[in-house]
Amino acid sequence: MSTRTARDTDTDDTWRRRAVITSIWSSAIALALLIAAAVIIWSWRDQLPHPLASHWSSGSAPDGFSGLTGCITFMGATGLGCIALFDAIALFSGRTAATLRMTAAGNVWIAGLLATIATGSTAVQRGLADAHHVVLPGWLLPTAMLAPLIPAGIAAFLVPADRHQPSASRIPEGAPQIPLGASARAVWLRRTSSGPGVAIAVGSILLVIVLSIVLDTPGILALVAVLTLVLGATLAFRVRVDATGLTVRSLLGFPSTRIRADEVERASVIDVSPLRDFGGWGWRVGHGGRTGIVLRSGEALLVEQTGGRSLVITVEDAAQGAALLNTMAVRARGRG
């Protein structure tokens, strides 16, 4: 039978309160962006054709049309659905600042994307009597993807870091450790990357380049820069275990995460399937709020932390990393 201490309850209340607060303010910003776009579009109602072009295929001419109310409703409904999804992740799995930063940035970015696309695609139709031949500017989609990154980054920055939660318990007896002298130093360094992810990344980039040539829209090439940046930040990481604890950092320097040695409850090795356990590859949130840096199937380092948090990272030689981290956790408690 498990027991829950007052400290456990306080920790649960703390992260849930942070998740609620983060969801409220990031959702408010996202809704403000969507409402502002809707107001601007509605103010143009006397200058727009009916119906409006609402979808463009691979050709330059539109192939989908809708009324003004329908366009605004679609933007709003899509935005609300995405906001609800990010908020659900925060409220059910937001034990760590990293997860809350992702959801806050996601709320703001998706709202900015939808607002920019809706406003931009409507603006080019002002003053037209017929929308059947309107051409969507090549710069619109890259701008819609890039511009919201700025407020999204600010939103992520506004989420406070996890507070220090040193463990009050010992490392379990059966946890693997490395015998080190009291003054001995040791460091474990590894690099991990995604084989399938890299292949998908290269394929995506090549597809965007081909589309830009076929559609004669050089502006789409900006998507290549976005894809390269995003994939470079999520498909390769450096992992370090030393006396301070565990540090995981992408090759671009961001995102990153750090676990102090005195917050480690136990480090161990588990077997991970990206799709089964985390729904895909990259920086993920899995069952029970577990954070995963999952780049391949197979062995992974599992770090259980105070506050009910845990981190999984797929990396070679995970057993050695787990043993050293347990050793450093014992030292940090002053018992090694």
C-alpha cells in the first residue's frame, strides 16, 4: 500500500497550479490574436467578394470558396481546438517547466499562424469583384510560420523554471552504481540522434524545395530554413552526466534540460518504442506526464525525479550513464 505525504500533496498542488496559470495566460494571448484577426477581417466585409477564396491547391487559382462568416468560423474553431489540445497537455502532463513552455509557446504560435494566414489571404481579395482568379502571395505561408515564432518564444521564456526540489530519500538499494573514491571525478558523455527522423527531415526539406520550384514561389524556400532549424533542434542531442547531475542539450543549444543530482530519485535503463510510448520521435510528453527525448527505439535512460517527474532519453550505453548518475545522486546527499 502506498502512502502520500504532505510534501507529495504540496508538490502536486504546486505543479497543477502552475499548469492552470500557464494555460490561462497563454490561452488568453492566443484568443486575443484570433479575435483581433476576426475583427480586422470583418471590418473589410464591404470590400470583399462573395464568396471568398478559402483554399488554394498546387495551382495558382483557388479551388475552395466560402462566405466571410465561414472563413472566420473555420479560423476560430481550428484555433480553439488547438488551444484545447495544448491546455489538456499542460493540465494533465505539465509537471515540468519544459512541458509548460512547450504548451504556452504552442498556444501562441498556432494562433499567430492561423491569424496571419486568415488575415493575409483575405487582404489580397479586398476590392475584387470575383475571387476565382486571386493569387495567393508566395510570402504568406513562410511569414505565417516565422512571424509567430517571436511571441511564442517570449511566451516560453515567461514560464518560470522548475523550483529546486532536493530529495529527502535514499537511492534504492538495488539501483546500479559505480564504485568511485570520495574525491574521484567522472564524466559520462554521449551524443544521440534519430536515424528515421533524419531521413524524414531530409525528405521534408527536399519536398519543400521541389514545391517551390514547381509552383514558382521562391518564398516557400523560407520553409526550408524553418524546417532545418526545427529539425536540427529536436533530432540530435548531447547528453552529459557529472557531479552536478544530468544535462541534455540539442546540438543548436536549445531546447535543453538539466536535472540536479540531489533531485534524482533513481536512474535506470528501460526499453522504449517511440510510437507506443510517446506517439512519435523528438521531444515528447508520454504517459503520466513523463518527458521523453525519444530519437530511436531500444534502450533508454530513465531518470525518476522528485515531484513525480521523470525523463526518458534514448541513448547508447544507458546503463553506464544510469550507474554514474545514481552514484552522483548519492554523493549529492552527502552519504557517498
